[in-house]
Amino acid sequence: MKTLFIPVNSKLEIEKSNLLEISKKLPKRIAICYSVQYKKQAEQIKQILGQNHNITDFLQVLGCSKPKISADAVLLISDGKFHATSLAYSTNLTAYIYDCKKLEKISEKDIQLFQQRKKSSYVKFLNAKKIGILVSTKPGQQNLKKAIELKSKLKDKESFIFLCNNIETSQFENFPEIQSWVNTACPRLDMNDARIVNIGELR
């Protein structure tokens, strides 16, 4: 079966006066990132901010993105804090999110809560006796080989591999005996559920 990926574009309009006012709150060297539905707006924002700022990077991000950025701050054109908190955590840079209306800075508290959740997930994994290993069949996220290798290493735990296309954490309730889930797919899936730990964070 052939799979088609068709982006849906946001119809939000950029208010230049609003953007110029917001630009005063940003450092001179910034990276602009965007989720795919905001590509058109991001290009307009780049053109406007480029008059007074040095745009070091301009790139699309996904939930599983871990971009390498050389800037003093990251400006994400999107909605919700999912990608922005991820960017702030992975790049160790000040991150802002702009939804074409208002600017919001990702706070230290946002990052600390994210870090605390990750520590809690890891502790749950260490104490768990039964582990579920999540494997996605999606192109670019499929890591069955890593899952099998991990299963062979978990000598002190009983582990099971769960292979599926869409990983839905709501389905975890159907497997109450699983005490911790190891994610081999999108590394930002751990932001959805405190029971998930990423395979790359296991030591």
C-alpha cells in the first residue's frame, strides 16, 4: 500500500506590527524553527525578523527532532509547548514559542518538570519486573533490531515487544501487568506518559 504524506497549512495571518514589537524581546542571534503547518508563516517571519536579527538556522522540526543549532535562542513557530519544551531541553538554549499572535518563553519550571518526569520514568524502569518494548512500523522510526537487542540484555526483567504503526498510550491500560515501557520510536513520545523511558537513556 502506498502512503501519501500531505501537509495541512495554517491560514493564520502575520501581523507585522505585532511581530516587530515582539522582536524587541528576542536576542540578536536566533534560530527559527517551525512545525510543517506553519511553514508559510515561518518564511514570512524570517523575512521580517531578518531585518534586525541574525537568523542562524531555519528548519522544520518534528516531535522526534534533535536539531543542532548555533544561536543564542530558538524561536519556534507553532502552537502548544510540546516542541518548544523539547527544543529547550535538547539544545540547552532559551526557547520561545510564537503562534502568530503571542510570544511565550519556555520557563525553567517547564524544563525542570520535564527533567523530573524523565527521572521518574527511569526509576520506574529500574524497579519494574515486566517491561514492554515499543516498536513503530513507521518509516524513520522503526527500530526493531534495537528492541530485540535490548530484550536479550534484560536478564533480570521479563520483557515483551509491542509492534504497531501508531503508538497510543491509552492502550497501555490493556496490559496492566507491564510496569514500564521502553520507547524505540519517536524520542519525544516520553512527554506523553510518565511510564515511558526512551531506549537511548538506558544505561
